[in-house]
Amino acid sequence: MLNARSLNTKYIIIGSTFLFIVTSFTVTSFWFTEHLRSEARRINAAGSLRLKMIEIAWFFNRAGHEEGVERGRIIEIVTREKIAEIDKTLDAIKYGDKGSRLGHLSHEPLILPLNDLISKWRTEVKPLIAETADKVLRGEEGAQAAYDVRSRECIDTINLFVDRLVNNYEVEFRIYNNLRFGIIGFSILMFLAMAVYVRKRLVSPIIKLKEMALRIGKGDYESRVDVLTNDEIGELGRSFNAMAYIR
């Protein structure tokens, strides 16, 4: 069991405190770094939704200039692959995705606009894509006009959501920087405090004991050391005082 008065115990406590500070800084930095990376990937994923919406319009336009089997193949890409890609991206943005290293979205001010975007996609845009696909297959004139209008409205909603993601990212980045500088400042203060403590409790007493030993060696047996602690340094000081008294 450690003795609270022991010099060894005191420096174990100092070392443990310093280790705790370093560990806390490392863990906090790692967590914030991973969190910010996840948010950056979320921003990229949300931004990719715009490209996917435009890509569907491009496929519709291309299908309108094709005929027969090729037109059907292009429409099948839209209805099977492209819609599934957008559904998967929206789910990853909201619920997270281990493969994309995206975390679960938990910030309430971001969940509300995301839910609005998901609702608009599932109730308005997605059914319209199926409707437009049928019109394009039948070769109707201006088949994708309605989709072009609705997709632009959806892209505006995506832009608003991306802007909120970016603003939230910038706020969290500032918090991370402030926390990092705060921990660094606190670490410096703790290091200075420990340096002062070590000098006062270890270095200075040893220097005084050395000076007393030199004086005793010169015949000054009246010299005494002020004993301020009950640890090993204090015991050594009392031993020097007793040795000088005996002489």
C-alpha cells in the first residue's frame, strides 16, 4: 500500500496526473478528428445527391433519343440502380454506414431538414421518376419536363441541407480548436506547476543538504537544515541535523 507521505507516492501521483492529461488530450483529439472526418464524408454524400438527380435527367434525355431495347435498358438503369443509389445515400446520411465510415446523424437541427428532404424525395420526386420513365418508354413528347422542374426544387432543398451541414461542421471545428488549445494551455500550466513543485520539494532541499554537508565538512557544526516535509527528503534532513548535533 502506498504511503501518502512517501516521496515515491507523490511522484507517482504527479506522473499519473501528467499521463491522464496526455491520454485525455489524445483520446479527445482522436474522437473529434474521426467525428469531423465523418461529418466531412456526410457533406460529400449529401452533395453527391445533386449529381445523382442531374444524372437521372441525363439518362431520361438519352433514353428519349434511343429506341427499342436500348431505351428500355437505359430506363431500367434509372428505375433500378439510380433510385436505389439515392435511397441508400439518404439512409447513410441519416443512420450512418460502416462501409462509408459515416456516423449516425444525431444533431437535431440537421435531422429536421434531412427529414424534409427525404419526405420530398419519397412522396414527390421518386414517384415522378417512375411516371416519367413510363412516358419516356412510350416516347411521349416532353416526357421529362415535369421531372426537370421537380428535381430542381429538390436540388434547392439539398443545397439548403448541405449549407446547414457545412455551417455545423465549421462550428464543431471551432469548438475542437478551442478545446485543443484549452487542453494544451492547461497542460502547460500543469507542467509548470509540477516543475515548481519538484524544484521546491526535491531540488531545493537537496541543494540545501549539499550546502550543509559542505559547511559541516569545513567544521561548521551549528548549521541546520529546515525540515518542511515528512517524506524521504525530510527524513534525510533530520538525519543531517542529528549528525551535526552529535558532532
